[in-house]
Amino acid sequence: MIRRLTSYDDLQCQQLLSAKPAKNLFIIGDIENFGYEQDFQKLWGDFTEKDQLRAVLLKYHNNYITYANDSFNAKGFAAIINSDPEFMQLSGLQEITDKILPHIKNGKVRTRELYYAKCDDAKKLNSDFDINRVKQACIEDVPRLVALQNQITEFEQDSSREDSIRRGMQQKSARSYYIEEQDVMISSASTTAENSMSAMVVGVCTHPHYKRQGLASSCMHKLCQDLLSEGRMLCLFYDNPEAGSIYKRLGFEDIGMWMMHIFEKVKKPSTI
């Protein structure tokens, strides 16, 4: 049985999600930040015959994310998604989205496939990095951080980047660490979507003139060290083996493939 979740379901929902906090980072964070009764966020649960929650579907604006620890009603979740005119994206672990995808009827799909990795034990951290130069950024540092990120060709240009970083710091859902040279940031690593159990690593970069000196790895090491000491595991996405080998040297391990299925609605031919 599938039905909308409310705050009365929170205990059972958290029990299901917290068993795999890395895999449920986004759902856990969105529930902690926005709850169950927002116009832009809704949650549904799939229950067994004994009324045990076995799967969760979250809508955040036009993006749907789902999690299940076993078999679940994939066709029922797809029906909810198909009925939403705002729907544009389905995200989640491959073994889960693969069950829903055949039932989606929303036009053309473009898929981005990413490796998903986690670091959940400080003992796994590689200690061969110099963290003495690493500092934690504050609100006043945001313009310098954005100036660095704007020079990274691999990063998409984003006019809202500065506001987004500043808002994350103010809400305590994001932080950044950096190394500077003569007051200019030359390397950094950041988090986003921080919740009580985990955080997503983003924005790992080094100025083009300072690459291959281990600077980004040093920033990452300090970031991981601090978050793990707070009892939060780290998660990240990467899309090429070279990046993966760097993260694995730091202490990360793969936990699955994260799929982002982006749908483009087929325009109906004009009758005029």
C-alpha cells in the first residue's frame, strides 16, 4: 500500500532511512530541513501488509528520489510521478531507479551516471597530507571562493553560485575549506546537504597554476577529519576513474552507481 507520509510517520521513516545514511543523504537532509508539509516537498511511503514501511518516494520541486531496502511497488511510485506535470528528474541508486524507469511515461530521457562513494571511518583516512595550511572559510571568504571556482573549466558557470554558498553557510548545511597563497584562494573543498548523519562533498578544485601539489587532497583530508569527528559520514559523486583513484587514496569506497534521469517532455505538434 502506498500513501502520503506525514510527521506521524517520522519515526518509522527515520528507522528505514538511517539504516543506510549514505544512500539516503538527500532524503534525510530534506526531511530535517523541510519536514513533510511543504508545497515544494512531498513524501510517499510503500507499506507491507503488516504496515511496515519498506520504501520512500520524495518529491523536491520537480525532482523525485526514492529508496527501498527490498522489493517495493515500483509501478505505484511511477504512477505518482507520471501524474505530476512538474516532473523533470528521477534520481537514486541504479538498482532502485531501474525498477521504476520502465513505467515512466514522460517523454525523452537523458541519463547521467555517477559513481557514488562514502568515507565513514576516520581510521581509513590517509594521513600523508599536510593540513597545516588548510583553513575553514567564513561568510566573508565567499567572494574569494567563488572567484576560484569560476576559474575551473570543469565547473558549470552559475550566476547563483555566490548566493547559494552564502545561504548554505548561514543555514549550517554547508562549509568550505581552502588553502591560500598571498590572500588568493588556490584550492578548496566544500560540503552541501549536511544533515545529522552525513554530508555531500562538492566543489573540490585547485587553481590551474597550482595543480598536482596535493592541495585539494589536503583540503579534503581536513574536511573529512572534521566531519567524521562530528559523527557524520562523507559522500561524493565522481564520473571518471582518475578522480575515483584520488578519492580512494583519501579513504573513500564505492557504494553504488547514482543515476540522474532527466526527462524532456515531447512537444505535441501544432494543429494550426
